[in-house]
Amino acid sequence: MEVASLRPKLMSLRATSFHGENKAASSGKEPWNIQLTQTIEVGLATMQVPAVALQAVVKIDLVAHASKADAKDQKAEFNGSYEAKFDYPPEATEEKIFPLFDQESYQYVLVAQAFPLAMTHFRREMQSMGFDARELPLGI
């Protein structure tokens, strides 16, 4: 079992890219069909900074395709990429941490912290482009 002193701490989440196109005018009352695709990668990085020897990285790519239910030619598309970085304490070593990455539950704990933050930003950006994204999930 993981030792509490070796738990990584979420240090940053940043949007590395966002692109959206929504040329359809919307009153917010028309039904839209939304298809959300997510790609999530989890990895361990070795840092050259002495204070932070190891870092877990979670990369999240979100793609949403939407079309009006009654007018399939009216479409909207949104793409976002996010990167979360978790710092391990200096006493953490690759030998202790690397085997944990084979456990789905360990990966889930990292992703579960980063995904809601990424999805919140993604939904806000969609809403700023005139698209009602309240029905998209915040959790994984």
C-alpha cells in the first residue's frame, strides 16, 4: 500500500490548447446531440530540479462534436488539451513509485483530481462561445 508521505501533490493544471467553432445561432432551447471523446494519459517524469526529483503527469484531451437535433447541418466542434503536474516529495524514488503506475486505482486517483478541473474549463470555454454545455459531466 502507498505510504502517505510519498503521495504526489497537484501543483498545476494548465490548458495547453483550446479551439472551438460554433457558427450556429442558438437560443438555448433547441436540443443538441453532443458526442464527447476523452483521451487520458498518465506518466512519470524524472526532473532535473533537485527539490522535485519525480513528477506525475496527466494529459487530458477533450473533443466535443455537436449537431442540432432538428438540423444536422448546423454543427459545433470544440477541442481542448490539458496537462496536470503532480510533484513527489524529494524522498520518493523511481523504484518506489514506478510500480504504483501499473495499478488502475493509483492512476484513477491522479486522473480524478485533474479531470474535473479540465472539464470545468472546457465547459466554460464552450459556454463563452454560445454553447450550453451544462449537460456535460464534470467527473470521469
